[in-house]
Amino acid sequence: MTAVDEWRAALSEAGELSPDIVDRITTVHGSRGVRAIEAVAEDRVKEYEDFTVVVGHSDEYVIEGEACTCEDASYNLDPDDPTDLCWHVLAVLIAREIDAVDHHDMFYSEVRDFL
């Protein structure tokens, strides 16, 4: 079991971000974990009919599985390390475990055209 699996299991069981779980996430993921937790707390994880999106400070990032459209995921992460995830993917994993995803009954591809 990876460190990610461990905090995800603890989070799933608790159903909320306790201080212990926050500590586990930030120990494994550092500042990426902190940013992910902030995004969840600020309701910036959005689920559309076609994509899951995390709203960043300057752009929105599409998440599919554990893949993200951000530059961090493209250039900085080790694909062989299951704990090396961008903060956008971490935010989605956390939000899903605690039912904190903001659901929208529309397609992101349609919403994005207006932005």
C-alpha cells in the first residue's frame, strides 16, 4: 500500500479532513498537498458532465483519472512515482473522498466557451 493509498483510506473512513489526515497528506505531498486542501476548502473542485475541473488562481485544469492538464503534471512529476501528483489531482482525490465536489449538470466544454 502506498502512502497515497494510506491517507485516502483514512480519509474515506473518516469522511472529513481531520488534523491527522491533513498531516499525512502534507507529509507525503508537501506544498502540493497544502494547495490541494485549500482548493477543496474553497470549493474549487467542479464536476461537469464531461470533465472534472479544478479552478486555479489563473486558469482551470481538467482532471481525468490521475492525469491533469497543468504544466506541473507535464514537466515536473515522476510518472513512475505513484505519490508524485500535482495539487489539482490531489484536490480531486480529497474532494471525492469527503463528498466536497461541486456538481454541475452541464458540460464543461460548453461552459469553457463562455470564459
